Amino acid sequence: MRTPWLALACTALCSAAGAQDAAAPTQPSTKPNAARFASLGPLAFGPSGVLFAADSKAAEIAALRVPASTAKGLAGDFALVGVDARCASALGVELEALRIIDLAIDPATQLAYLAVARGRGADAQPVLLRIDGGGAIEALEADALTIGRAALSDAPSDEPDARGRSSRQETITDLGFADGKVIVAGLSNAEFSSCLRTIPYPFAKAEPGAGIEIYHGAHGKLETRSPVRTFLAHEVGGEAHIVAAYTCTPLVLIPVKQLAPGARVRGKTIAELGNRNRPLDMIDYTKDGKPFFLMANSSRGVMKIPAHELEKWQGIEERVDGGGTQGLPYEKVAKLEGVEQLDKLDATHGVVLAREADGKLALRAIVLP
């Protein structure tokens, strides 16, 4: 049985500034009796005012119409230290009962949105939070904001495997929006279970995803079952591509035009960025007229990666031993430590969720390096 959405007041508040703006009335779903969220996250913004939210347990993508707000957005000097404790307090739970899953910045308003789990295990309840530039935290009724859902017909089984784990939780590992389509990374029930799905918006029927095969240099073999952990849509050689990062950490180019329903697509591995590492989040930006990717990782810090002329890099087809790196180079950004999530704020700033030296989790604006 799915856990009902929290019936929270629309202005649960924890404000560093002590001020709060009233939320605008929410817009009802265009779907009668819209299904409640079984889970929440990852998040990605699409057309103005539309937030896409993954519901892996239900194997669905939801489109939410975020409510209007007169609150100011985050600025380049924004910092909210102890954001997880403040969110827990706003929701009336202990810090240990709260888990932040994803961060998204609305490019139109610079307001921050967090996908949060309230509680642990099977009883965890999905919550959508919004944070403004004054530090006010607001719980939004995501069910009421839902204006459409796309059901994924090829989701993996929810039955636990021999280790007691279900692949269903990785049905959706990351989301993006480009050229009028929601791009969905994750796992399917097909033979090539690693897949990318492209779903036109407004939603129509969600076709089965394309199965993705890559050569993983750190493992020295072809892989079809490891999901994309984080990705970007990026033009390479004049064509739209997905730049995808995987655990342990291959960076792969995948042509969007090949992502037909049910297709089997071989990606081109242009970098091995080190083993024993999980990429967490990635953004793209321009600095001094040159394009870059900024990628946060579980154990290898934040990487600044050059993003021009990617088509010139040869594909890696041989084992990369000893946890070494190969292919496209990167620069480790030493001043950015403990980063767990990041998103772009504007042309010169990003926003990170980062664990500080004292162990506190901060939501903080940064200058893009």
C-alpha cells in the first residue's frame, strides 16, 4: 500500500531571516483522482513553471505546476547552514528521520526545490520543499500540483532479489529536459536493463526506453546493466548528445537521435575518471568563453571538465588498470568539498548541498570555478 502524502500546511517555516511570504493558491491537477506519490526524486525543471519529478516506486514521471511566489530567489551570497536540521524542524521530525534526495533550482525564479523523504525504509513519506532567498522553507502539496503523469511501461520488477534488494528504486536515476522532451535515465526490465527514455511533453504514451551498452575501462568489459547516475544534454559535433556518467566513473557520449524505443545503443566512453566512486550530480556552464561540466562525486571531489570538441576524443576500448584515469582530463576543484548535490543558479553561480567541516549540511551559492 502506498504511503499517503503528508497533509502539511503550505507554509511550514524555518527562516534565517524571520520573514515569510504567503504561498499562492495551488493549481489543481488536470487528471481526476490523480495518483498519490509513492516516492519523490530526482527533479528537473522544464518549461517555465513546470517541475518534473520522478516517482520510481510507481514507475511514473509527474509534471508539477509550481505555485507562484513573491519571495525573492537565491542570490550569489546565499547560505543556509544546517539546512537538513531546519527542514526536519519545519516538518516536525528528528534530523535522523529526514533524507534529502535531490535539489533543483527554478531558472525563472531562482527558488530552490528539494525532494525529501520523511522517515526511513518502506514507511518513508515523500515531501517537496521550497526554499527562498531569505531562508524560508515551505512544504508544497505535490499531489495537488500534479498536471500530468507518464507511466513507464518497462520498469523493472519490484520483487527483491537474492540480496533482498529491488531494482525498482533505480527505475529513474536522473531526469533532464531538452528539445521538448523529458529524458529519463535508469533501469528497465529489458535485456539491456540500463536505459534512456525520451518522453515528449505534454505527455503522451511513454514508449519503452533504449537499452544502453558501454565499455567500462575500470572493469575492462562491456556493460548493459549499470544505470546512468547523472547526465546532461549537450551538443557534440553539431548533434544533440547525452553526456552520461556512471559508477566507477566512465563518462560516455550517447547520440540522442539513436534513442528510439526498444533500440540498443552503444555509447562512446571518452573518459575514465577513477574507480570506487559514484557521480552524484552534474551541471554545464561557460567560463571565459569556454564550456565546462562541473560534476560532484562521492569520493573524488568536484571535477571541472572541459566540454568543447568532445567529438575529437577516441573511445576507450581497453582496460584502465589500478583505478587510473584516461581520456578527457579534469581539474579537481579543491575549494569545493563535501558536495552532495548541485544545480545552476545563473550564468556565474551555482548552488550546492555540501557537508561542511563541522558536519553540518549547508545549502550555499558558489561562484562557478
